[in-house]
Amino acid sequence: MNQNDMNHHTTQKRRKSCLPFLITLPFLVMAILIAMGALLIVADPLEKAGAIVVLSGGGEDRIQEAISLYQNEYADTIILTETGAVLRGYNAEYSKEQRLVLMDAGVSSTSIWITPRHAASTRDEAKDVRTLINNKNVYSLIVVTDPYHTLRARMIWNEVFSGTGVKIIVRPVRNSWYESTTWWLSMEGWKNTLNEYLKITSYLVLRKGE
């Protein structure tokens, strides 16, 4: 066997050895992407609570999830977090519009609470709700948010309510567009997923530095 034949034989062996890896690579990448999405999604077991909290942001899915929980009698109070956001084209705060949506769905106006100040973050929302329910007979909260936001929300809310005796139950919106198996098929999925991992990393680094 001359040198050219030896080189050709070696190249063929290398190609054959790489073939199993090339075949499994797409499945490996898919498994990693699914795991990335699944790690962000947490859902605490549902039980009756003192109030349902609708975190700001997202679309109508969060408010509809809160309505569903209310109608299924998981709580008789719904808390909206005030961020100062205003509806585009309207001179009305988003929280006020949410309040009208809740009332149209049959929620009593006295059962809708809105936090008193403008929150700028998930931590602010948790602190504002803690202040709002202080001295009220509320010992557990169902916190509703989008699936990709649930892990970070649980971390922050459990920290803020640590030592208060208030139980935090984090629930993702059901039938959400965000699913662990398909999130990477849209730019919105990539944006929210990567953004959450950056924010979680920042949160853990800051906590470690305390």
C-alpha cells in the first residue's frame, strides 16, 4: 500500500468514526434546547390561597389565567401590580384596564387590589405586594406569570417573603405560547429565554456577593 492509499484509508476511517456523532448531533442540540426551556418553567401545586397576584408584563394570558383561578375558587381576591404602564393610544393606566377586564369577568370591584406605587422590577412587585397585604388576613399567594418567568419569580418572591409566614405558590400561564419543546422556533422565544438566563445569572451573582 503506497502513501496515497494509506492517506485515503485513514480519511475514510475518520469519516466513519465521525458519522455517529454527526447523526446524533441534531438530537443532542434539540435535547439541550428543550432542557433550557424546561429549567425555566416551574409550577407549584395549586391550593386555595388568600389572593392571586398577576405580575405585570406579558399579554392578556396572565389576566385570563387569574380569572380562571378565581372562577375555580382558588382565591377570592386578585392583586394587580402597578407599574405606571399606559395603554398605547389611550390615556389610561394598564392596571386600570386590567381591573375593568376582571370586573367584566365577574370579579367584584372590592376583590381587586392594586399595589400603591410604580414597580420597576419583579422584586419591586414582590415588595409592593408584601406592603399591601401587611396586617391583612393573607397567608398565601398564587403568583401568576408567563412560563419562562416562573423560575426567577419563585426565587425572588420566596426571598422577599422569607420570614413573613406567607406561602408563595408560583403558577405559569396555561396554554401559553411559550413551551419548552418549541420556544426556539421564534425570535420571541430566543429573546425571552436568553434574557431570563442573563437575569437569573445576575440575581445569583448579586446574592452570592451579599
